[in-house]
Amino acid sequence: MLKLSRLPLSLLALTIAAPVFAAEPATSTTHPSTPAKDTPHTTAAPKAGMVDINNATAVELKTLPGMTEADAAKVIQGRPYKDAGELVTKKILPESEFAKIKDRVTTGHSKS
């Protein structure tokens, strides 16, 4: 009979579960802290409902209308952006998708 060692199975389980464990502290630490004090210091959402495409996580980007996981990955990979219109000029998103989110995204730069 084939006898499997516990060490390789443990390593496999940790390899699979590592991204889950890495993501939990970030979400669990934000809930116990006082949200009223933490929200003004968040750079990903400078205005209510706005998402900073230069600093937002994939999860934050996916909150935008029509944004898929693949689109969020492309946005992150194409950073940095000088203005939100670069999502179309860099061919990250088609114009039809950009039209849905253009009022909800920012680059974190002040407009001149």
C-alpha cells in the first residue's frame, strides 16, 4: 500500500491556504478598530464612493459597476495613472465600461 507522509500533505495544505490566511488579518483588523477614525485616513477612497485606481486593492476595484476580477487585475498592472481617462487610452477598459465608472474613480492627484 502507498503510505503518504504527513509532512508533504501539511505543506500542500499550507500552500493552498496561505492566501486565505494572508487576507484574513487585513479584513479582521479593520472591523474591531474604530471605523470613524480610520475612514478619513484611507487613501483608496478620498471622497465618498470614490475609488483611487492608483492605490485601490482588487477587492475595492471590484466594487465598481461592471468591474470583473480580470479587469481589476489589468487596472492594477497598468499603474500608475495620471488621470482616469488613461484606463481607455492604455486599453485597460473599453469606453463602454469606463463610462459606467468614470464618476466613481480618481487617481489621487489633484486636478490642475
